[in-house]
Amino acid sequence: MSLPPWLAATAARLVGAQRAGRLPAALLIHEDPGAGGSLLALRFAQQLLCREHTADGEACGQCARCRRVQQDEHPDVRHIVPDPELKSGQISVDQIRETSALLAMTAYEGGGSLVVIRPAEAMTRAACNALLKTLEEPRAGAHLLLLTSQPSRLPATIRSRCLTLRAPAPTRAAALAWLGQQRPAGAGEWEAALDVLGNAPLAALDHDPAALRALRDDCVQMLEQAVAGRLDIVRVADRWAKDELPLRLSAIENHLTRRALEGAGGGGGSGELRPAAHLPAALQDINIATALRLLDEVRELRMQLHTSLNRPLAMERHLWHVSAAVAR
Ligand SMILES: [Zn+2]
């Protein structure tokens, strides 16, 4: 997969750093969710290990090393992800100790070596402390890349030792154009995917856009019925609790966010102006203060999904609040 256009400027900074002989030993990529930070990490690995850079200094993407990096088969590139054995979804201190040992070793192929930790905020406190020791004693040629969409959850002591690069979300138009090039979909399906997931094109690629359109349409229809006071709240809350609740909450959050932004006279998070006509009629009837209050509630619910939340009851309560959002 080639690098999406919205990451080109960031990638160019890496090429420039390498040409100046200053490729950072510790890099933190702060990505907006689904914006493609992992593709930047891949590009960094190729930049580091390629032996046939183009005249412009970019990794060729074609040589044996570049291809092995792409296929995740290069022995000098390691990915540290949450231990599937740990239900907490965390990266353990043992995993980081292994990493430190790897970084201390000479690279197999005599080039550089790279350890990618993603998502970096999944590291436990003990794991972060172990990583700090590694960062304090870097070996020449060993590189560390932390990928995160929530850098504020990393200790400042780690952040301050890394060069931070941004992988920003694209505009909605750029995301749609890129998705259409990657994979054809039915009319309006990629739009629906972004309605559900936000401007997160890489995340959208992992889903069936037709299914996301059906899910979005169901959410919008039920919200409209709720606002109109015609929804069978208990039945729908029960159904949603069992069926793709995280995606549904994400869709509702994105719709409410747009309602709040449009009401405030601003554009989308990417600076685009989106006409209110794109919003379901029911949401246009909700005033900004109420939209913001509902938005807080949805965000809170999303954070509680990992707890033993009583999902049907929580959804029921939220839908009651939606149904009370417009005075009739
Ligand atoms: Zn190459």
C-alpha cells in the first residue's frame, strides 16, 4: 500500500532527517485514530533498512529488504503489541525487557534495527519504566518507534526523549478519494463508513462498508424515532447492547459532534464546512447545549465499554435522554 497523500509531508521529514544523518533513535508518531500511523512506521523501517534509496533519498520500496519489511519478515524489525494472553490489552514489562535486549543486540543484517511499540499507551507503568532505561542508553543504529493516538497517556519522561511526528487525519474529501482508490464500494458506502468511524480511512478499510451503511442508517432511524417520541426504547436498547454497540456509539458520537460543530458555526474537525443538510433532520432539532450534553454522555459510555457496564440499561438511559432532547 503506498503512502496516503496526507502523510507525504511527514514522510518527507523522515527522508530529510536521514539524508542529514539524523534519523532519530527514538521516534513518537502521534496519529489521529485510523489516519495511517502504521503506514508511516512501515515507511520509517524501509527508510532505515533499504540499500537502494532513490536519487531523492527515499526508500525504493522494491528491493529485497523493503519487501521483507513490508511483509513483516525482516529480522531487524520487531513489533511489540498487547499480549493476547493479557485480557487487559496491555503491553507488559516482560515484553519491554525482551525489547530492550533486542535493541542492545547488533542487527542481524548489519544495518539498523527497529522496534515498533503500538499502541504505545498500552504499556503498563512498569513497562514504561523499563523502556526509560533503554532510552537512556541507546545503542548506535538501534531505533525505537512509539505509535500512539493518545500521547498524553505516556509519561512525560518518555515523550521528552522522543522526536514527535504527527500523522493527522485527512479531510473527509481526501479520505473518501483515497478509499475509492483502495477498494470500490457501493454509492454512499464509504461516506457511511466515515460517518460511523470518523475520518479514519485506515480503520474503514478493515470493515465492510455496506454493513457500516446499514448500521448507520439503523442508528439514524432509531435516533429520529427517539426524538419524535415514537421509539420502543427498551427493545432497541436491548438489541443495540448485543449488536455492535461500540460502532453504534461511535456513529452517534460523530453525528452529535457534527451537530455541535455546525451549531457553533464551525466546520468539521478537519476544518471543512459541512452543510447541516447532511445531518439527520432529528439531530438538527436538538439545540447545541443539549447536543453537547448528549455527546459527553456517549463519550462516557464509550470509555465504560471495557468495564462491567450494564449495556442494555446504559443504552436505555441514553435513549431516554435523546427522546427528551427536543421539547414537544
Ligand atoms: Zn529498498
